[in-house]
Amino acid sequence: MKKIAVYFALVCVSLTHTQAQQRLIATGDRHYEDLAFIRALDYYQKAYEKDTANDQLVLKIAESYRQLNDPVQAEAWYGRVIQHRSVSPIHKLYYAEALGSNGKYQQAREWYEQYKQEAGKERRVTNRIQGIEHQQAFYQQQATITVEEVSFNTALADFSPTFYKDQLVFVSARNSKANAFVWDNSHYLDLYQVGIHANQPAPFESSINSKYHEGPAVFFDNGSKVIFTRSDYHKRKLGRSEEGVNTLKLFYAEKQADGSWGKSQPLPFNSSEYSTGHPTLSSDMTLYFVSDMPGGFGGTDLYKCAFVNGAWQQPVNLGENINTEGDEMFPYLHQDRELYFASNGRPGLGGLDIYGVEVSRLAGGKVLNVGFPVNSSADDFSLVLDSTSLDGYFSTNRSGGTGSDDIYHLTTLKPLLSPYQVKGKITDQKDGSPLAGAQVTLSSETGKPLTTTTAKDGSYIFAVHPDMQYQIQAQQPEYLENRAAVLTTSTQLETEWEVNLSLLKKHGFSLFGIIAERQSGQAIQAVQLTLIDNMTGKTVLETTTDPQGAFEYVLEDKKLKDRISYQLKLSKAGYLSKTTTINSQLTQPGRINLNDILQVSLDKIEVGTDIGSLIDIQPIYFDLGKSTIRPDAAKELNKIVKIMQENPNIAIELGSHTDARGSAASNLQLSDQRATASAAYIISQGIHRDRIIGKGYGESVIINSCADGIKCTEEEHQKNRRTEFTVTQF
């Protein structure tokens, strides 16, 4: 009997212990479901002390620390969670985020990669990995920014400063209220105000602060109106969603004639089923805010809503260029030009980082991380800047501060949101010395060219847009111009592109010419010009003549007494193309005027033009009564071949004529044979037969008075014995 009694006693103790454990866990679960995470954690830890092998308790504790935003403890407990084979991929992601928030980037990367392999590609995870790979990019502005904690922080939460007249209004939990916030057992949040240079904050007006949370605010119309965040509490009634959650809403109030704030009114797009908060406003009354309303991209997204004709319009999600699968929050609109916000879904240093983007490019502009020391491995958020863009405040929960969240003051030597820019230096190619005052031009297919001059150190800088093709051209008197192309595509982290150009000093040698029409002497604009160096076989210049018909090519690498040899090709529609050779010796510095040593004019040409009259072609002779092409005739016909090669669009009729002596029939037959033979020779040199036709005219086209029966000298008869090369197509 004694043994049986002991057995039953042990069973009862065991049942009592099990029931106690279950009650602890169940109570913790109820608090967790009520978002009272600090209370839930207390029960979970008591249960864990009695059952350290309970994997589900380890997970519940890890999740509680994550909800309480305690990355140190979250890392420790998730580190235990991920040791189990049955762990969910999402817990690997939470572990990676905790590691990143604690500055353990390489370990975080390993777990981001594992999550990516198991859960598929997510933009926020790809972004986080990219941020770890490019950590150095976040420290580029470190030397230009100074941050320091403000003097009015407390051991509790102080965050989200905003400018209000000559003061700062911020959110704080410093004032103890009757009820603590069950989420983390902290005090409810109120708005406080403090002078810019003071350190003794005071509560904001009681008509704005309620018994529950008040959060980030924005003032407008010279501080006479405000939109602010508040718990769903209106007309002394606390609202809850269908799941029993008290959400956040946006409220509006304005000052009365006596200077007090009037009754707060909720904005029409609020809902008890989701939160809206963190307002910022543009000058044209476009409100930017945060919400977790259905249809977003992640946890919380950024939205905008226009105020038109006295009514708020339907909110619009800012889209996937801004929002990620993570949380985007705490937007701040600076001078209607830049939108700053916090996100944990982009490349960064861990936790929430502050980012900025041009408002004009919200749909496609690159979102930039403002970098260290504003951002850290902890949560950094709620940036505001003054009118200079060089002074401002932000919030952070980084270590070393006074409380859980603290406000920091920042000063910067240049704007935080660095513009996209191309910069570089212009130097002397020989000795590398900087060229001050050089003219640098930025051009693209769209927009007008921009021109600047270099500083004393030869530097220049242009603001540019991303994803554009630009040309950079540098010029300096006594130097040859140089140019380069730059394509402003980059990773999300790159905003600057460097293009350095070196210029070669001119030696004073150049080839110069003015291309004119031979018949009228008028300069010809836009003649296509190609210059080939016969020494190397390389084309050294391809250009067109300017409005004065001129061109110039600087002989940049030539010295005194050097010999030069170039082939010059000229062409323009309506003119006979020409190729000529330049051979010279550089006997003195300066221009070589090609018009003094060469025939560089062009002949205007049209259907019916006799090419033979335009070039130096000698009479084509045949042996008596024969049509065989003699060597001296071939030499002249080769000139026509060259013309046709240079002008592939022309077709020619080769017409052979005789004098009036002899019978007309024999003259016609002989001239036709000679014309046919001449055309055949030209075809044999590679000219297509469709472009040349030979035709004999005999004595039918006499060009003087020496017809049949007319006595003439031999010279006069010779004028009729001719070959004409008439253009039939051009």
C-alpha cells in the first residue's frame, strides 16, 4: 500500500507541474495575442526555466524579443531556434536581421542567403545582401557629417522631431501616465516642444495630447494647422479593429482665434482595420504618410494623398520603387524636392536606415542611403532638415544614447542626398599638370549641352540623371580637344561617375582648307571629308566642312622637318567626289593651306554634264581605222574609272565622235566600235556594265562649222574628233 500511495503522489505532482507549465504558456500566449509582449515574455521565461528543452518556448521568446525590438536578445534566442531542422525560413530571415542590427554583417549574409535559397527571391533580401557587399559605399560622406545627441533626451523614448516656428516638436514617453503601454510596459507617447537652443521641453497643448499615444506630426500654414498621429481615440472612445487591435490614425487640428488648438478631427481615409500615421506635407497640399492598409508591398508602405477642392482624395501607394517587402516609415518631405524615409528593406547598415529620393523621380529614381554616421547598425529614422539643408535632427536607438530612442543633431558640409554627378579633372597629357579654366561640355541626346570651366586644380562637376548616355568634351586654347562617353547606369549605391581627360598641347602644325565649288568659287558647307594617313593606313579624321566651307586637322604628333602623306577624300550630294593626295614636309610651324598646293574644289554635277570637261583628260587616240585601246588611251580612260569608283551613284554614256571627212556611214560605224571598245575597257576595270554605255555618233554632232564640203584646218577638224563622258544618272 505504501508503494502505491507514493506512486499516486508522484503522478499528482507531475500533473500539477504540467498544468502549471501549460498555464504559464497559455497566459503568455494571451498577452502575446494582445500585443503585450513584455508581459508575454515574463511568462514564457518562467515556463522556460522549468522546461529548457521546449523548442516552441525558445521560439516564443525569440519572437517576443523581436517584437520588442531588442536585437541583442533576439539574436541570442533565434540563434537557438535555427539549430533545429524544422525551423521555418522566416526565422532564418529574422536571425539575419538581428545579426545585421548588431553589426555582424558577414554572419547575417550567410543567413540571408539561406533564406533566399529556401523562400525564393525577395527584393529586400537581395538589397540587404547587396548592402553587405558594398559596405564602403555607406561611409563616403563620413568626413562631412557630424552628429551629437541633444541634451533633452531622457531614459525613455524620444524621437520624431519636427520644426514648429522657432521650436522643435517631438514625440516622447517621458511623462508617466496612469496606464502603461502594454506592448513593452513603457509610458504612452505625447508630443513635446522645446526651443531650438533650449534644453527644457514642455508638453504640447493638452487638446492635442490625449490619454493614449500621440505620434509624429507636421505643421503647416505658418504653424496654424497640424496633422498628427494618434491612437484610434476620438470623442473619448478608444476604437479597435475586428481583431481587437487599437490602430493608429491621422488627425487634423487648427488654431483658434485665441491661439489655442481646436478640436482634432480624423482624416477621412483612416480605418480601424489598419493604421495610418507619420505625416509630411508638400506646399501644394499633398500628404505623404505611412500605412499597413491592404494592397501594399510589405509590412508598412508609404502613400500619398492630395487635398483638392477642400477634400482629401483617395490615397495612392508610392509604388515598388519606394516600398519593399519590409517596412517603410517616417517620411519627411524637404523643400518639396526630396523625400526622406526609413526602411529595413534596402541596402544598409542594419535595422532601419534613412534614405532619400528626388520627389520628381519617385517612380524611377534611385533611392539613396544617406550613409554613416547618420545611419548605423541600429534603427535610424525620422530625419528633418532646416532651410539650409545642412543642419537637422534625426532619431536613433543606437548604443551609447541616453534612452531607448534618442534624438540627435546633425550638421553636414554638403547636402545629405548627394545628386547624381559626373566629375573629373582635366590635365596636360605630357606632365599631368592640372588645366585651370578649361572648357568642359556635357551633352546628351536629350536636353541642351551644359558647359563649365575647370577650377585651379583642373576639376569640374556636372549634375546628371541616372540611366543616361553622356558625352564629355574638354577644350583649352593651345591644346587639342578630347572627349569621352559615360553611361550613368549603376548599382543602387552608386551616384557618382568619374571621367578624367588629358589634353595634348598643340605644336602648331595643321592642315587647313576651304572647299569651294569650282565653277562659282562659293564655299560649300557640310562636305563629307575623310583623311587617311598613308604612313599608317589609319583614318585620322572624319568630319564635315563648317558653314564657311573650312576644315582643319591638327598634326598633334608631328615635329619640325617631318614628312607627311595623307589621302583626302571629299564628297557631297550634287558634286563630283574627289580623292587627292597630300605630300609635304613640315618646314615651319603653322598651317599648311591646302588651297595653295592642291586642287580641293568640287565640281557641281547633274544629268547631262560632260565629266571629261571637268577633269584633266587628254584626247583618246586610236590607230587609223582601228578601235583597239592603246596604252595612252587606257591611261585617260582610267581617269574615268577613278571618277566612277569615287562616285558609285553615277552612270555615264561614253560618246565617240568623228570629223566630217569620209562617208557618214563609215564614220558612224567606226565611232560606234571605238565607243563600245572604250566602254568595254572601263567595265573590265570593275565598273558594272549598267553604269557605262558606249555609243558612236560619227559625224552627226559637229561642234564647229567643219561639215561636209567645208574646208577646214587640221586643228579645226581635230575638235570634232572627241570622246564625251555624259552623266545619264546621278
